[in-house]
Amino acid sequence: MISFGGLGNGIDFGPIVDFLVEAKRIPIDRINERKLNNQEKLTNIGSLGTKLLGLQNAANSLRTRLSFDKSEVSVSSASSQTLLTASASSTAASGTHTVTVNQLASAHQIVSNVSTAVSTIDTDIVSGASSTFSFQVGTGAVQTVNLDATGTLEDLRDGINNLGAGVSASILNTGTEATPAYRLVLGSNDTGAGNSITISVDDTTLDTVTTGVDTFQAAQNSQIVLGEGVGAVTIDRASNTLADIISGVTLNLQAEDLGNPVTISVTRDNTAVKEGVSNFVSSYNEVVEFINEQTAFDLETGERGILVGDSLARTVLDRIRQSAFSEISGLTTYTSASQIGFETQPADGTIKLNEATFDAVLSENYSAVRDLFIQNPTTGTEGIGELVVNAVDALDDVESGVLAIRQKSLTTQIDSFAQQISVKEAALSRYEEQQRIKFANLDGLLASLQQQLDDLARLSSN
């Protein structure tokens, strides 16, 4: 860094150079301001895109009959136990069903005979050079564990578990702490009569094929009776979770009680439907409120949102408003959102859901409300849900969407500004160095002249 002595005429040229450099920096600062402004716009447009995606997700949940419909299920029984629980999907038809739980499904569980129990888990259970233990689950493939001459009960357990064959092996002490009696326990991982365990070969000292095994739990299917009286149907399944008995309803059996049937009632859940519509309204309002914030201008303070004057904001608002409040052709009862309680607020453009109106129309003509939202392949109508989803897709389209195009444009401009700043900063550094050299030379020249004047003054005085 070149410094100045200020010895010439008592002038310090450093501040002069600094001033000249600062003046030259003004164009760079202006470019940087534009760059920062574009970066802020890019960030906010990204946030707008996120909010639009939230609106699209909310609309998507109202887009089809399957997603729009909601059902609730209630279970009642005179039994003192909880015999089953039930859940319903949107495909469940309203109705009442009677179910009696006769039997729960269970997994097969067997244990080696007490007569061949061993005193420690690392006791050698191979009498010869090697032993083979083979079993199968149901009609599945035969699985085999081979033990060497020093194989133990622990080795056999680990070997079975390592097969990953649908059976879990463990060791059980049926003796006492002082005199243990360790036995091999095998349990099927899946319930049902078709998943019973059969040991076909066992030439370990357990000799389960000859001595037999004790059954801790039988392999059995669940059994329910659907309906009552002459028309009742008995149904067996391998699991306690029954999802294919009543369409759209999943039963989870928990206890048996032949004397107390369970009544299952499936009804339409208008509360859940309303929640979905309310969520759509909230998501719509989030987009509108965000745009309002970014396009606001305060006359008193002069503060302005980053998107003031930006056509993108107006385009987005116009598209989502049009999709949410379009007249749906092909419908007769309700053809627009304003007829079911959607009220646009004049102050800010948000939607208020008139709950009293919505509750009334939903109760009086549920299917007409649903048709206003869904894409109906039968009538060929595209409802609000479909229109909003499509509108957001169009805004976000990589090639033609206004959001994507603006983001690409801003990114290109930011990169260009960054390059311009880099070039100008380099030029400014060279300029500053040149000025410091120039003024350093001037400082030296003035110092030399001053010295000459001083010398002449001394000569004159002599």
C-alpha cells in the first residue's frame, strides 16, 4: 500500500484518493443493489411457490370423489371387553353391520420336550460329528440348520434365526434358577392355520421328531360371523386384521366373545369434509395474504413490498381467483363457490367460509357440493379442486409457467450482475493503485520543490 507523507504543501493526498475511489464505486454499488433486490425477489418468489404448492395439495384432497368423501365408523357391543376396532376409508358405504368374533388368529408356537432339556445354553447337543435340524412353515420350503460336533442349543437358536425363514427361535428355562432346564422354542412370525411349524429332521440330542414337542399356542385362523340369523356368514382369515370383509372398512380383532355381537356403523363424516374445505380456504388465503404483503406500499413511511409493480403478483392472483370462483359448466344445483358459503373479502381479497351456509348445503345436498369440487368422469365436469390443481401446475410449469420463467430470468440477471461487479471491482482496484502512484509522485515532487525553496531561503538570509 502506497502512503503519503503530506510533506509537499502540507496536503495529505490519502483522503483525496479515497474520495476518487468512492466516486468510482458508485456504479458498482448500484449494480450490487440491483443484485440484492433480485435475490430478495427470487427468495420471495420461491416462498410464493411453496405456498402455491400448499394450495395445490389442499385442492388435490378435494379433487376426486375418493379423496373428497370422508367416513367415520363407530363400534358398540354389550361385551365387557374391546372385541374389535374399526376404521373406514372414503370408499366405505354408509350402513350398519353386525360382527361376532368367534376366534382370534394365532401364530404357531412349539417347544422341545422337557425330557431333552439341557442344563446350560452352551451344552453340546450334537452326539456325533455333526447334526441336522430341518423344518418348514406351512407348505413352504424346507429350511435346514447344520451343526458341527460342538454345536450347542444357542448355536441352533442362532442358526434358525439367521435363516430368516418366518420362524423366531428362542430359549426358555422351564426349570429353576438352581437347576435350569433349557428348551428350544419356535414361533411362527405369521398367524394363521397355514403357518404351522413342522420339524422333519432333528438328529440333535433334542430329538424333537421322536420325542415330540409341546404346543404353547396352536396355529389357527381368526373366525367371525358377519350378520345374524339365517343370512349370517362365517368367515375365516389367517390374520386378525380384516380389510377385505366390509368394503372400505378395516377390522382389527382383539378379543373373542361368542355371546356378544359387535355393531359397526359407517356414516358420512361431514365434519372431516368441512375440515378439508376449510383447509383449502386457509391455503388460498395464505397465498393471497403473502402477495398482499409483498405488493404493499405505505404512503406514510414510503416502505414498499419487494413485488410492488411486478406483474407476476397480479397474474398469480388472477389465476387462482379464476380457478376458485369459476362457474362450473355442466352442473345445475351449485355452479360456483359463492353459492356454498365462499365469501370474498373486499378489503384484502381473502376468502371467508360462511360456516352456517356451508353446513346447510352440505347437509341438504351433499353430492351437489361434492360435484362442485371434484373431477367427475361420469358427467365430464371439472370442479374447483381440479381447476386449482391445474392452475398451479400452469404457474409452475418448467417451460411456460410464469413463476419458473421469472425465477430463471432473475437467476440469469443475478449471475450477470455478479460478473459485472467482479469485472468492475478489478478495474477499480487498478484505478486506485494508479491514483495512489500518481499522487505519491506528486507528493514527492512537492516535497522536492519545498526543499529547494527552503535552500534558497537559507542562501538569501546569508
